[in-house]
Amino acid sequence: MSEKDAQSIWLRPELEPYLQVDRVSHFKHITLPGTIPPAAAGGAGGQGERAASQNVQNAEKTANPFHAAGMQAVASQPDAKVAPPRLPRVLPSPKEKQDFLNDVAHSTQTGLESAFVEMCRSAFPLSFRVRMEEVSSERSVCASIEYPPPIACPPSLPDMLKRLEEFVLHSCPLRAETSAMLLKALLILGEDDRALDAAEPLAAKEEGNAEFLYHHALLCWRLQRFDDAQKIAGRAAAQYTAAGSQNENAAHAFLLQAIARAQMEKNISAGRSLVGAIPLLAGNASLLRFALPRLRAAREYAAFAQAMKMFLDLEPGEAAAARAIIGELYAAEEYAALANMYIQCPSLRGALDKNDWYRFAVALALQGYEKNARFAFTNFLAPAPPPSSWQDLLQAVRASGWSDAILHALIAQDFLNRGKPEACLAYCAALPQNSAGPRITFLMARSHIHMKAYEEALALLEKLEYDGGACTEYQYLKGTALFFSGRKDTACTHLEKAAEAGVHAEHCWRLLGVLYSERGDHARAAGCYKKLAHAFGDDPELVMLYAFAALRAGKENLALEGFRDLTVKVPGCAEVWNNLGVLQVRREEYETAARSFRRALECSPDLQEARKNLSLIREHVAKGRAPGQKEWFASLELQQPGGGLDGSRNSGTG
């Protein structure tokens, strides 16, 4: 900031006297006519000072011939006082003056920001609410942001806002809270242009300020800059979520992002954003009508079911509309949405007819909710008593006259689940052509794979009349058949696609781990096994697989993590403790390695590798390579000295 700019902002009449004040730091040694500078005065201490004083007096007498008479005249007056000589005033340099102005500016800015923030906290609400109008179709959005008027707008607020805007104009940094409050106050007052002028220079500096980002997104939405609004709202939501304690604020940001995306007709991405805004949907029927179709389009079925429950609790008379959605979901084969809807909306069950019970039962069975599916099928068959076994129940439903392809698939699947692939094949082969479909073909292919008839399974899959490349079930089955038929390189692509889509992920990652290991790509094998271990963490075998794969790949940190996990899951395994100790030695963690080898010997006293490794650590320390640990290692008692660090002990390490 230049001196001129600083004066235009900060110079006030009451500060003017202070700008001309004399300061001791500005005085310099001035040599009057006939005087001797202090440095040149003779003598030291009192003699130098007296000599300097005498020189001054002599100079004054020489310069003023009436000095003696004048002094005598003054001395004759008892009340007169002698005025000391006035030295010339030295003004501050331009740099000193600028530093002084900056100090005044900084102290004034700090006080102004504190007063402004305190005033805004009491005058403005903490958050805005989004009010939705009635939505007539999925593509129309009628939303508005509620800007409640201030509780009491102090008369000094406009002047404060102008002064803060001047700070921004002159690139003066503001506190994070001040930046957010400035933008918020301008929005509430309807000063969109001023808010934009303030937001643009502050945006780069406030990237991590969630409150500023949220109000900046509101501003962009209000100015119909929807793409900017949804991007900035997403960053605000991420910052709120990272903070952990701002869940409601994060929900507001997600909701704003969803509205902006809907305005751009991006309904799927809007549905994904609405998942984070679920807490705000309760109690607002219009907002729920806006959210439901977009959550469904995004296939966010758990959130969809939650929103449907809120809607039915709020509008019990809308059960008929909900029942219409049941039919739409079943026709679209969105069985996960149906299953979630059944579980989340118990109030809907009293309005269900026979068709609805059947659709819910099939969806629940396909999603693995067998107990709920039994209850739904029982209501479908009522008043007839239901059979006791699951297979008999399915046959009773088929005998009732309801036999679509999904029911046939459930019956065939039951044969497979009971370990009868031949019966599954026979049942599927006996079905009429119009009752079959891709789902039946998949079940027949799975039966062939169970029977190790991989070529027959591949032949069936090749006969499908639709684009099988887009179906994840197709990718899984073809990849599995190719893998076990020996064409592993070709299987890799199909298994990767199925695993990424989450279809039979455990089976796919396991096969991919084997495939990568056989190729020698141990790093990717370790990644597959680690994903398996994290998804199904109760199985120590999976942790063992990724730990040894990481060890082969040279990823010692990942291997160390795996073996530490194994010591918790299988604390009595001596080989695990020994391998952990070897990795700790490589990191020169000798004390922890020694403890690991001792634990290995406690689990298995005959494990010679652990005994040799422990002995080598003791010899290493005794040679002075780690002198700070000698006393600790001296307490170790080893029956068999010698040996060496020969690596981890397990045939799986190679």
C-alpha cells in the first residue's frame, strides 16, 4: 500500500497531530556555530561534558554581544526563568512515516474486524434455509433461498461494510471469519454486485474457508452461475465434512450443490449430492418431491428409501403414489430400491395388495433378505397356509399362477444354493422359451462352472442376444470361466471390470491376486489381497496373503502393516512374529525386533530362525553399532549363540 492510499483510508483529523510529533529516535547531533561536537570534546566523563558546556557558552557570547547584560538583567528579576535553547525539529523519513501509518492501519483494522464480526453474530441468523416450490416434473426446479432480515441492523453497519470493502480493494488480508461474514451480510442486504466484487479477490485466499465457500456458492446461485455454484458448494461440503462437527452445514452445502446441478439438468449427479443432504429433507414435502426422483436416478437406493419414509410420514395420504413407484421399480428391475423401501417404510405395508406383496417378496429374496421375503410371500399366499421350507414356498407361489422370469430364477438359484447344479440346469432347460432370459442363462452358466464344464459355460454366454459387455454379471461369469479354463490373460480384463463394479468382489479380487502373483506382479497382487482383507477383515488368511505379497514386492511398509495385523489376529503364530521381527531389523528397530523374536520363541521354542535372528541382534549391538542399546540387550539370555538374519520363515515367501 502506498503512502497516499494509506492516508486516504486511515488519515483522520484526530490523528494529524501524531504524524508531526518529535521522536527521540529522530534526533541527530547538531553542531552550532562555534561549538565542538561531543565526539571531539576533550577528556572523558565530567571533563568532556564541562568542556562541551563551556564551548557552548563561549559560542553564545560570541554570537550575542548583549548576552552578559541580558543575563544580568534577567537575574535581577526574582521570578524570571531562563528558557533552554530550542533545537531544530527533525521530521520522520518517508519510510518511517509509512511504517507508522501501517501500524495505525493494522491496529484499526483488527479492531474493526472484531467489532464487525461481533455485530453480525447478533444481527444475522447463522444459516440460510432453502425453500422449494412445488415441482411439477423431474426436470423443473423451483427453489429459492430464504434470506431472513436482520434482527436489528445497527446504523454503523453500512460504514463498516464500506471500510472492509476498501481493505479488500487494497489487498489487505482479512480474517477467515470476517471474509465469510462480509459476504453473508452483503447477500442478506441484497448487494449482489458488491458481494461479487468482494468475493473474487478473496476466493484464492479462502479456499479452505468452508463458511466463505458456502456463501460464495450462494452468491453464484443467485447470479444464475450454476456451474460455479455447484463446484464451490462441493468444496464447501468437503471442508465441512472434513471438520467433522459441521454435519448440518455440510448438508446445506450438499443441498445447494444438488439444486445447482438440477438447474443444469444433471439429475444423476444431483441425486448423489442429495445423499449428503438427507437430514434437511424431513418436514419439507416439496423438497422430498424434488429429491425422490433424483435419488432414484442416481441409484442411491438407501437414501431413496429414507426419503420415501420421510415423505410417507409427512403425507400419509400419498400411499397410492408410493404404490405406483413399487410397480415402476419392479418393472425397471431396481430390486435393491424395492428391498430398501420395504425395510424403511413399514407404514406402507398396510396399504399393499397382492401384486405389491409379490414384488416386494421377489426383491427381498434377490437381495438376500430371506426372512423378510418369507413374510412377504406368506402375505401374498394368504389366506392359504404357507409351506415350512423355502423351496416348497417358492413352488407354492409358482403354483398360484404367478410365474415370471424372476420367480423362475429364484427357484433355480435355490437349487444352486443347495449344491445341486444338475437340478438347476434341468429346471432351467425345461422352462418355456418365453420364460427364459439373461438371468436364466447366467444361472445355467454358473451351473456349468460349478460342474467344471467351462467351455459349455462360455458357449452359453456367447449366445446372449444383447450386449453382454455392459453387464457386470456377464463380466464376472466369463472371467471366471476363462480363468479356470486356463486362459488367464484373457480373464483378467473381465474380472477387473466385475471387481470395479462390486459384483462378487471377494471372488474377483481373490482370482486377480492369484493371476498377478503368477505373473510376478506382486505389487498388484498385494493390492488385491489388501482390498479383500479390509472388506472381509475377520479372515486371517487374507491378511497373510497381502502381507507376503507385499514382502515379495519389496513394499516393506505394507508388509509390516500386514504382519502387525496378523499378530493381533493370530497372536500364537511363531512365524508371524519372526517375520515381523525381520522387517523391524531392516528398519533398524532393534529393540522392537528383539521383542518380536522373543515372542516367536515363546510361541515355538524350537523355531531356530527366531533364535538365530535374536542372537545376531545381540552381536550387532555388542560390536558397538548401536551403543545406546547395549545394556538392554545384555539382559537377554540365549542358549544357542550364532546364526544370522536369514529372512522371514514361511514357505509362502518364496
